[in-house]
Amino acid sequence: MSNFDFLPGSLALSANSIPFAVEISKKIKESLRSCNGYFAYKFASLSQNKQKDVPTFLIVTQEYGILIIDVVEKKIDEVIELDDSQIWKSNDEYFESREIITFDYEDAVKARLKSKATVFNRKTKKFNIDINSIVIFSENPNYDELLDIELNITGIDFSEFDEYLATQYKSAEKQMLSEEIFNQVCSQIEGTFIFEKKLNIKSLIENPPLKTMNDFIQQSLNVTFRQDRIQRQVSMQLPDGVQRIRGLAGTGKTIVLCLKAALTHALPDDFKILYLFNTQSLYKTIQNTITTYYGHETGKVPDFDEKLHVFHAWGGINKAGLYSELCKELGIKPLNYTHLKGSIDPLKSLYTDLLSKAGDRIEPKYDLVLIDEAQDFAPEIFQVVYKLTKGDNEKKRIIWAYDEFQSLRDTVMREPEDLFGKNHNNQPNIPNSSLQGTYEGGIKKDFILPNCYRTPRPVLMTAHGIAMGLYANRKTHMFYERTPWEAIGYSVIEPVTDIIEENDKVILERPDSNSFNRLESLLLNNKRAITELIHVEECTEYSHQFQYIAQECSRLINEEEVAPEQIIIINLSKGNNKEEMLLLARHLTSMGLYSVIPGYIESADIFQPPGQITITTPFRAKGNESNIVFLLNAHLVADDHTPKTRNSFFVSLTRSRGWCYVVGVGDGIKKLNNEIRQVLTHFPKFEFIAPNKNEVTGNLDYLTTSDHETKSINAALDLIKENPQLLKLLDPEVLKDLMNQMDTN
């Protein structure tokens, strides 16, 4: 599989007016297809100028370094010296010399790379990577007379580009950049280096041995923050319509949405953007991430008041949210918790009420809507978003990201036809087929993020194993095809077929290459067991849970040097569990430890304040992360095979960047411990027998059936419904399968 990606941006939309650039892009794709890297059209991230003042292509490869290409489509008639600049004339049009624009862009690339000692040698003042720029003239064979020799930018004629490529890229390979240096180059160019943890200079110099948990965690966080190829394709391109992003906890869904929001906000198109989410404690995280990236790229502060709305789906008196703002605009008295008492899904009830009262008055005002935590939202919310977004049908730029394992409402993520409703002719507003294939230029409509960055591999596999019930007496979730397992980062060793049949022996492995948390390797290198990352505490009495957690928190803070704000305690009890959390807070206080309970005692967006432990629920913990996670009342998971409970365990455990404590009481915690032990015994593999489909309690098939297959099945079902006599012609087994499909449609 090629590791050379193209980020086409708006190339396809401008194709008719830039035929030479289109041809150049084809030649680049063909010549560099075996390289590791990417090339991008109008990559504006490096420039605070408008997109038209950016060179045509940027190429970054591990083998050959960086090449900046500008394609001049028009015939240049004259060069005019103006002060210290040059103006080019084409017919009656005047514009700044493309050579100068290319020169300035190369200067910006070098300025970014100079800050990394591994890339730029300050003593010799030389780069450890080749950086070249060329200007390609399409209508000026005598291009030399247009160039300023002092700028040292290479010029070539369009007809000479094939020869240039052969010389530049098809000669014997130069020494390949190391993975570390190439990652740093990408991070600097894309601007994601601003999210890197500040290095501890003293630790780098003295290189003390790793002793405490905090030592190991801090060392594991000392990594170059760069996007993988899938994240880059998602974040740095704006599709011409709907787009879906699927990924597990810790795969970077929120960060890519924040980058997409910031980059779109920086475009000259004056877009109005909505970023919608569900976990109130994410307000600051999302705004800070967007502000940090946007500020660095543009030197400005985001316009959160007018142009970029970051809204919780609900909102209220003190904090703007989509529902509260719409009620204000439409002159509707908003419902509150009192009105919604007893509602299974309060958000669904809010938006159902809004649609019934004022659905026909909601006007489109957003050019782009980004939906984070989409698994938490009912179709009514998507239908309101549909009305708020400019464009027609699937051409509306609505981008939603979700992880069905993090759904806490016993539901599966629906397809577009179910989410966005139907029009007056009873036709889907956005058909399922809208997510098939790519947009013009190659921007994909449906992405899956396979790599986990937050959670250590043993912890992630434990979360998966328990969430799916792989070693329980009943499975909660199951995939019966190779593709969905691979999509979430597993290699299927057995069976070797694409289809997994009932009662097949299944062996899966999660390769190290799909898990980027370094804690596992640090422990192994220091001769420590990776199984210590998950500690199960079997308490004999209910009250012992609280005592144990308080005592262990005290030990972690005083002996392992863990900061209190880097400890989250998640209560897995259902219903009103405020008293349990207050009891836990009192136990912590008795040990001299401070704590907060967001949404119960403190405001819902107060999460992990300095010097305080956070006590919370799976629902409120979603979207956050911490170095240490405790699970209280974990025994409740053992005999509950519903997706809601098992997913709650998954959500809770995957908040961790480091150690996890699973605490419970009685037979339940013993059973759960047995499941966990089996996961860790087989690590890094899962080995189990595929269950009968009717034994699986959940219906997690969001990756199992492709849209094309679903469409084909539905077409067959519709045909049979219209022509019942066809049933007589069907094989009994085929009929049985179709009846099962009818039950799920």
C-alpha cells in the first residue's frame, strides 16, 4: 500500500482554470507513489497570507526532503520593479511575482525547521534535509528573463517537468531521513508541534532513572506531536459536503476536528462555523486547542462570538449552547430539567420539542458544522443541524465524529438516512450513498482512525475485551468480518477468510504499530511488568472500596509523585449516585486530599482543577484524559452484558494515559477480574470462539456492513416487500438471513 498521500484541497473545484497544475499533480502522484510522505495543493498552514498567495504544491517525503512548486498558468508579459518588490503583468492584470511568493514560502518553511536542532545545525547553518523550490512556467519558454537570479529559485518550462522529476526523484535514493527527524519535519510544517509537552531540560541532561509512576508517565509523554497520515487527510482538507469520521477513544477525533475548525476559520472565505459537542467539561479543551493552533498560524485570536461557535448541545443561562441560543433566536421558552424529569434521553426531548414548535423557522446560517461525540446525539439533533447548515442535501458541510464503543445509551450509530430525516417528498435528506467514495480531487467521505495515542496497549485491549465480553459467558459485541477488526487496529490471524463464521476459532493481535503510547515499552525496558498498568482490587465489603481508593490516592500523590489533578475516579453505579461520590470525597478529605464532583457540587465544566482529584461518572468523563484512573463499583459490570454498562467500562478505562485501578466488591469483582486476567494472559492477542449471532446482546455493526452492502440488502428487501411471491423462489437459508435483516431494518 502506498504511503504517499495527496491532499488535494480545492484543486478539483478550480481544475478548469488551472489545467497545467492538474497535469503536474498527476505527474507527481505517479513519480512519487513509492515514497513515504505527502504533497498538498495550496498548503496555507505555513503562510499568514491568503490562499492565492501560496505556492501551488508542497511535497514532503522521507526519502528526498521538501520541494515547493509554483505553477504559473498564464503568459507573463512584463516584469515591473516596484520599490523592493516585483510585479508581474499578464494581459491587463497585475500581481506580485510568483517567484517572490515562492521565495517567502520557502523562507517560512526554513524558519519553522530552524527551531529543531535535529533538523538544522546551528553551527554549520545547514539543514539536515533538502529544501528546494521551483517555479514552472506554462506559457513562457524564455522564463529566465522573468527571474531574479539573487533569489536562487529554479525556473523550468512545463515541458521540462518530466526531466526535472527524473533527475530529482528517480536517481539513486539519497540517505533516508530517520523516522524521528521526519516526524519532527512534519510536525513543524503542519504546526502541530505547539501541542508538544515542554521538555524537562534537567531530566534530559541528568537522565535520572525512572522510579515513580510520574517519572514513567512524564517520559512517555515526551514525544513529537505529529499527525499520522489518516489524521492529516481529515484535519487539513475541507470536503465539499458531508463527511463521517469513526475512531476509538484516543485516536484523535477531537484534535482533528479542532484543527479543521481552526484551518477553516483561517481561510479567506469568511465561513461561519459551528463546533457541537456533548461533554460540558470539554468547553475549555476545545476552545484552547482551537485558539492555540489558530493563534500560531495566523497571529490572531479566533472569533468565537461571531464566526466560530463552540457550543454544547444544551447550554443554559451561564453558558451558551446550541439549544439555548436557538430558543433565544426563535423566541421560544426553553425547557429545563424539571420539564424533562423522567425522560430517558433529555437532549432528544429538547430537540423534538424544538422541531415541533419552530422546525420550519430554523434558517441555515453555518457554512461548516463539526459534530464531536456524535454517538451521544439523537436524530432530532442531526435534523436541527441539517436545517442550520447552508447548502443542499449531501452538499451541506456537516462532519460528524463518533466512537460507538463510547455510546452510553444502549444504541448504535445510525446511517445518514436515519439521522438527518426526510424531506416533504418522503425522500432522505442525506442518503446513505452520500458517504461512498470520494469528492472531486480525492477527498474521502468516510474516514476511520485506527491508531490509539492516549491509552497504553494493555489498557486499551482490556477495555475492548471487557466491553465486547470476549471472555465473559456472553458476548456483548462481535464483528463477523475481518474488515471491522482491522479498522479498529487489530490483525486477524485466524481465520484466514474475510468472513468469521459462528463457532470459528478467532485469534486477533493488536500490533505495536497501532498503539503510540510509549509507557508499555518504557516499563519493559526497565524490567517491569506491563500487567501492573491494570490493578484489580477485590474488596470484601462495600465500604472498603472507598477506604482503599482514598489510601491509594494518598500513596500515589506522596510516593509516586502523581499530581492530584491527574487522578480521575469514575463511579460505575447507575442512577443517582451523588451520595456515593460525596462519601468518597469525605474519605479523600480525611486523607488531606481535595476533590471536585463536576455537575453535582461544582459546575459541570470544572474538571481536573490544579491540586484536586476529580470524582465523576462515565458520561461526564468522556472526552477527558488523565494519568491515573480509578473505577469505583466495577463489580456491577460482571453480570451485566448490556452495551450501556460494558461501554461505560470502556469509556472509563480509556480515559487513562497510564495506570488503572478497577475496584469492586463480592463475586462480581472476582468474575470481572477473571475476564481481565484472560485478556492480559493472551496479550497482545485475543483468542476466543466466535459466538452464535443470536447470543450477542449488542448490535455493534457500524463497521461490519459496508454502505454498499447495506444498500444492496435494503434494495432486496424492498423488492421482496413489493413482490411477496419471490419468497417462494428463495433457498430456506437465504430466506432466514433476509428475515433477520428485516428484523433489524
